[in-house]
Amino acid sequence: MSSVVSTPEPLVFQSLDASAQPPLSAIQEEILRLKKKHNAVILAHNYQVDEIQQVADYVGDSLGLSYKAAETDADVIVFCGVHFMAETAKIVNPQKTVLLPELAAGCSLSDSCPAEKLAAYKAANPGLYVVAYINCSAAVKALCDVICTSGNAMKIVENIPADREILFVPDQNLGQWVAKQTGRKMRIWPGSCYAHVLYTVRAIESVKERFPGAPVVAHPECVEAVRDMADIVCSTEKMIGYCRENPADTFIIVTETGMINRLRRKVPGKRFVAGPTDNCGCNDCRYMKMNTIEKVRDCLLHLQPQIELPPEVIEKAYLPIKRMLDWSR
Ligand code: 13P
Ligand code: SF4
């Protein structure tokens, strides 16, 4: 009996006309009023829903958001992303109010490296130079030597003295990719992003057949077999420059589907096909999508929920973040 394998219908999005900004909704207008009242800044990750990105002062990847958080002179930071990102904003601004619209917006990658386990591993293996991908808790950052993002991981690893043995936490996929690119041997923590590992060779092959010649643009959190199919592997922000500069008119975007909101606005005259998984034409991160426009309004109305961290964690976690910001300038 022959088995017929069905693949999800691809979702295709056309760039938006940059001059055709949709009118703001009543709730978006209210957010802008509250923002002014509290001298707040809204920072939004590339994976947030479009209506949140529209009211943000800055939309970007983890690296860009870290710089913006470190530079802001606002009194209140509304961080539209996930918990570890808002924690990073608090660590670089301990005196400011940092709001996360949905406090339960976590990250599977961050969860895959609990601080107690890392502390125990370090105690059993002294002398390691610990590089932490920014997708980890403040308590894990406090145990590390330097932080990196997908946008600067290579540069950070290349800066580490050659005589130091590296432990890379918590993403095995980003870690393997960096080790391959830099030729640097590293111990790698076995964590992963539940959403990015859903991309399979079969799903990406099927979409490539439907759009022959369309470059595949993948995030390094994807598994190696999927990364090997990509024309470029990069952070979410670097995807914008790549799609702008590449003469192709259609791109297959193998990262969280919210990224396409950003690409449609920033890259004119092109088409973006959402990277499918085996079961679905799109791939939304369940944590990123916990933030809604109503929750952004509510957090500005009540100045809650706030990110709170013990001072000793802030003090210890600041150093590796500062080192990253200095090294990647
Ligand atoms: P970027 O640093 O590329 O924005 O990625 C963050 C993230 O959570 C990817 O899943
Ligand atoms: Fe974490 Fe993955 Fe969601 Fe990024 S996409 S926030 S790594 S669970």
C-alpha cells in the first residue's frame, strides 16, 4: 500500500506598502496616551503580534532590545517579549519600573537550564568559561562569564581566550552552529527551543518544492539538518537586511511566524512564505503570543505586572551582560 504524505498548505504574505499605515484602534490610542503619562518606552520583539509592534518605540531582536533597554531614559519600560528579555531590561535598569504584559510568558529554552543544575555542573567541572545565550533566567546569567545573542554569538565566542574551555548554555542548536562556524570546541548544554525544533527536513523540502529558487532563511535555534538546508542562518534582525539585499522576490522564513510582520513592513516588494512544520503552515511561539494588545494597555494602566529581582542577582548578572554589550559594539 502506498502512503500518501500530506503537507500543510503554505502561508504566503506580501510586503505592505510602508506609506499605507492602518489607522490606530481605540486601544492603541489609549496605550500611546498612557505611555506619555508615565514617560514609558515600549520595546517589542520581532515575534510580537502586529498591533503591538505598531505601538512600539522600538522593534527588534534580543541584541537590539538589550541595547535599547540599556540606553533608555524613560521611567517605565514595557517589555513586549518573554520573561528573560524583561529580566535583562531590569538588570541593566534596576532603578526603573519594568513591565511584562503577561508575567507567564516564559521560554522553553530558558526552562531547559535551571540555575541549580548549572551551579552543580560548574561545581563538578571547575574552570569552565561559561557563555550563556540570552534566552536564560537572571539566576543563570548570574552564574555566567558572558552573555550572547544569536546576533553576536560568533563574535563573543571568538573573543574568549583560546586557553579557556567553554561551556555554552542553554541552546544546543545555537551552540553547535557557533562551534561549527568558529571551529571552537565547546561543551554544550542539551537545551532547545520547543518551537524551532518543530521544523523538519521533510516540511522544509516540501515548501522548497512549491517555491523553487526561494532562499531559505533560518534561525540558528533550528536543528542542524534544517540549518544545512538554509541559504542563510541568522538572528531575526539580520533576516531583514538579507531579504532586502537579496534580489530574490520570495523567501522561506524558518523562524517564529511573527517575524513576517516585521519583514512585510521593512522589506518592500517581496513575498514571505512562513516556514511550515509537519502539521501546520505557521509556527507561533506559545509564550511570545501570550502578550496581547489588551494586556499591554492593562499593564500601563496598573503599572503591573512588574519584574522584580533580588539585588544580588542583579549585581552578578549585570557583569556578563555588560561584557556582551561592550564586546559586540
Ligand atoms: P533573536 O535574538 O534572533 O531575536 O531570537 C530570540 C528568540 O527567542 C528566538 O527564538
Ligand atoms: Fe523561547 Fe523558542 Fe519562544 Fe524564542 S521561540 S522565546 S527560544 S520558546
